[in-house]
Amino acid sequence: MFPLDTLPAALRQAQPLLWHNPSLQPAAAALAASRYGRADIEAAIARWQRFAPLLARLFPDSVAADGRIDSPLLPQTDTDGHALWVKADHALPITACIKARGGVYEVLCHAEELAQAAGLLPAGSSYTVLAEPPARALFAQHRILVGSTGNLGYSVGVMARALGLQVEVHMSHDAKEWKKQRLRALGASVVEHQGDYALAVAAARDIAAADPQAYFIDDESSLLLFFGYAAAAWDLAPQLAAAGLRPTPAQPLRVYLPCGVGGAPGGVAFGLKCLFGDAVQCVLVEPVASPCFLLRLASGDDALSVYDIGLDNHTVADGLAVARASATVAGIVGPLIDAVITVSDASLLAEVRRQWQQHGLRLEPSAAAGFVAHAQFSGQWPGATIPVVWTTGGNGLPDEVFLPLLAG
């Protein structure tokens, strides 16, 4: 096993820290050595475009008229009065969280494959046929399983149920009760586990493997999820241009990405590096109790979990409560991640309150992570940058959950 005493003391003591990745490579070199690249993301974007008419039909009150799933880029100032930009995925259509970019996408891809195999989606036809009775009758014979702390499960559930697919969401002890009830209201089956996120994922994986009519969405290793997220970089680029922001290696974007198992932030980071190269710095942000991706990058050991270094994986940021990082994602983006920052629960809750009171943003604690990281550590990392905080969830919080967060 990796010698744990070589890890930063602050990591093992659950203290906030800024960790610069010693394995960072120039983007061009890292991407040249990768099995994946820009072409994979462009294929995902083309697939998203084929799904757009279907999304516009199924969710007319949520998505834009053209069926795109995207969020605004909002201007803000940080606590020092400097410009800060917010990629507001906490307000994404359909799910009000970043998982719409991955969970919704993979469900659509599975539905596409089922329909094509059944001859219900001839070449050149509009994907709105996937909402018609023949396709719905086909989908009703199939089910999707996923393990989740909440937001991925909801994104998978809402899309699967909209198409008529059965869905079973396996949830960890960290998952909030209101997220379970929201899924049940959709008609999804919710299976609760006393163990953590990894146990819920493993249970869902095993059940799906034994059922030929089941499809497992694997948050730990799905490339469909990964490239669904990676396409987000192509949404950000025109928004930056419209705001007059032109990142360069001398003044790069510094993008703060809340991180759990790593799929969403890893995918976004990969897309950003493909598009901007060394004109972007990708910073993952994790709770001090659950720094699984930092642990994986620092050790190179896929088997290590936060429990192995004496941490308990208990955090108010339930969406980031993951003990072991995705080996698949770490293997792809490891040399592309500039830094990892860990933050405390108290700072996350304080930032949730500040963002609501000063800017009207309704955030989950997980989604406040980037603001905290920027406020606490930008001074320790000098250089001219264009800071972008990527928010990940919160607009879907019911009042009875959100208002108590403001009371502290």
C-alpha cells in the first residue's frame, strides 16, 4: 500500500488545504498520450443535438425551445471586489443540477440504442419518435439501475420515467430523505443502503448484471457520463466570448469544480483542456472529510479510500460524500488536473447563506464549494486568472430543506 505518512498532514487531519498536482502535464502532451480526445466530445455534442427535439417535446416547460440543456454564465464579484464568474449548473433545466449533463445523456443514449435495435428509429428520423407509443411500449420492458447519493439518481430517474423506462435507484446512507421522496414521486424504485456510496453502486451493479433487461449506469466508470459532462466546455466557450473574456496561458481560466467520485468534474475538466489547453486551470474541490480524488492523485493507488487515512466521509455536502475516486476518470484526467482544494463543512454552509443573501443563488452545500475554494486559497496561488466557479446543484431544493440551511 502507498506510504500514508507521505501524504500532507492537513489531508489526514481533515484540514482545508491547497494541493498542487505534481503530475500535471502540459495539456497538449497529456492529450496526445490519451486514448480519448476532442473527437469523442464532438461526437457527444452531435448526439446531444439529435436528442434536442425529443427533450423539447418531453420537457416543454423546462428546456429552451431548441431543446438544449445549458445554464447561464453569471457575473459576480468575490469578497475582495474582484470579478468572478459563475457557471450556474445549479439551475440546469430538467434536474437543477449538473447531473443533467451526464445522467440525462446516458439514459437518452440507452433509449436510442434500444429503439435502433428494435427498428423504431430509422436513419434520418426525428428522435421525437422515442416519445411515441411504440417506443414507450418497448421501454416499459426495460429498467435502468444506478447507485447514487441523490442528484445522479434523480437525473437518471426523471429522464427514464419520462420515456417510460423502469428505474431503480440504490442510495447510500448519505442521501437525503427528500431526494428519495422526489424519486418515488416520479415512479422510481428507491433501494436504501446502510453503507456508503460505493456500497450502493456495487449493489446496483450486481443486480443489473443478473438481469438481461436491465441496464446499469456506472457513475464510477461510464464513458457516456464522462463525455456527456465534457460537452459542457463547448457551452461555456461562446459565453466567455460574449462576455469579452479571452483566456490565455498568461491569464488562464481558473475553474473550480466540486468533486465527488469524479465523473462530472473530470469530464468537464477534460473538455476544458481539450478546448482551451494551457489557457485553463482545472481545480477540483472536495470536503475535508471526503478528499477521495486528491488521495487518488497523490497516491496513485486506486484501492485507497478516505477511510484508510482515518477520515469518516461524513459531510454536509452529501453529493460529494465519496470515499474512493473513480479509477477510470483518474486515469484519464490525472495529468490534466492542476490542483485540488479541500474545504470545511462550516465554510460550505456559510457560503450557502452568503450566496443567497448577497446574490440570490439557491445552492446545495456541495455547490458552494468553488466559492469557498476561491475565497480561501486564491491568495496562496498568485497569478492573473479569470476565475469561474461551477455550481452543481440547489435550485431543486424544497423550502423545508433550503431554509434551515440559512438559519445557522
